[in-house]
Amino acid sequence: MPIVMLSEMVHGQEADLFVLMTAKEELTTRDGKPYYKVGFRDHAREVSFPIWQDSPWGADCREAWQPGTFYKVRAVYRDSNYGPQLDLRKIREVTGADRSDGFSPAMCLPQTNFDTGAMYAELVEIAQARITDAALGKLVVDLLEANREALLTLPAATHNHHAFRGGWLEHVLSVTRTAVLLADKYDDYYPDLKPRLNKSVVAAGAILHDIGKLREIEEHPQGAEYTAAGNLIGHILQGRDIVREAAVGRSIDPETMLRLEHVIVSHQRLPEWGSPKAPMTPEAMIVHYADDLDAKYQMMATILRDDSNPGPMTSKKNALYQKVYRGGGV
């Protein structure tokens, strides 16, 4: 039986595939019939379907199957009125020997569609080109280079926006592109601003606004989870800590450091979102709105891609807690 990717299967196709179990929920039908709702995924597709407790797989599902575990399955893929389904023929946990058949945990984890190496290189290039304060620019580049390997795979979150491998780079690069564009625009609009907009701080703040996620999030084979420090402190204060630690012994102007730290601690604006302070400088305002727009636009794009609600409007059961209009012709 050929080994294929779950995301490449078509209706009626039978194949062997490697998947990650994402969910197992014990439920009952309206008639009181017990079943498990299970979920399996690869990097680009997730399927969710019932395992009836009186079926041949019922006992195994109840006693052995565990979310967060990788499995090799033989199954028939079906498109149904309830979404994509798998009709299981065989299932077992992945073993070390499966690597010779191409198994890798990364093949079952959602990931950015962009080249992470290219995104990283562009972020460094922006730092070098747009941060004209030499000491500040070196701080930013040194932090990027010191954490390169982690940043190539780090998700931007555990859920909601950019919650996939490489999501941090995708999000931060997008925010930085927008922020430097807005900085140029508003510096041209207000050349007599006193003090003048510090475009180096905008670029540095955009690149480093989420640097604390290096300590907030840790990657596991089954996906990203919050660290203890992530739960107890969060990425905003840890981001300021990282920048302060890296600034020791450098000749960075104190006013510049203050403005950079303010960008980091205020970038989410509201206390309920984690920020102890709202943006109180032009640099912080630009980074906040660039960050907020990028996160929410990615959420909306995901809703439009994944929502299965029929008709021109999506369901409001999504990360934005609102319906999104598809259009009458979709």
C-alpha cells in the first residue's frame, strides 16, 4: 500500500499514512449511543470523525489511543456531509523504523507556507538597512543571530494566529514590513514632529516585539505549548527582559532604550491582552496597529479557508468570535 500525505488524499482513495492524533472526546448521540470523536492531522489537513464504542476500534480507542501520539494508519479517505472522514482499516503507533519510510514529526504539524530561511534573511536585512542607530541595530541583529535556529521553527502562538511552525517569522516579518512602511509615511506627513519619529525604534520594536515568545512557548512533537514562565509571566515582560539582558555593556542611548522597551510592553495595548501599558509614543502606536492588523487578518484568512458553514456567512465560532462574509457567489 503506498504511503501518502493525508492532505493529498482524494475521495475514495485507500492508502497508508502517518498522522498525529489531535483529539479524543467521549460523547453520546441524542439517542444515548456512546462514541468517541477523534481527530487526526498532517501538516495541512485535519479530519474529525466518530469511533462508535461498539465498533471493532471502540476498545482500542478507549484504552490505548492518545492525543499527541503519532500513528501509522491504513484508511479510506471520504468527503461527507460532515466534512472529511477516515474509514480506518489498520492503526498502530509510529515506531523508529518508520523513519525509513519517510516519517518525521514535522510532516504532521502545521507550518508556514513561506521559506523560513528566506524570511529570516529578510528580517536581518531590514534590521541592517532600516535601523540607522548603529548600537541599536547591532543589538537587534545579534539577538536574531543568537536565536536563529529557534526562530526558524518557533510558532507565533499556541492557538488563534500563526500557531504553526515558522509562524513567528511569518508574523514578525509581516509586522515589520508594515511598520517600516507606516513609519516612512508618517515621518513624511509630520516632518516637524518634536521629537521626530524614531524610525530605528519602529524597525527594532517591530522585529523584537514578540521576542519574549522564545521563553513563553516551547515546541513539542505534537505542537506548541506554554512554558511555566509563559503561563506565569508571559512574553511581553520576558521580551523586555531579553532585550535588557542583551543591552548590558552596549552604548545604547538611554532614551532610545526606553522607547524600545515601551514598544515591547505596550504592543498589545490592553491589560486583558497582556500589556501593562497602552502605546504612549508614535513608535509604539505604529507597531501596535501593525501587529494587531497582521494577527487579525491571518485569523480572518484562516476562517475563510477552513469554515464549513454553508451560505455566504461563516459561523461565528472562530478566533474572531464573529461571522465573516464570503460573498454571494462563493
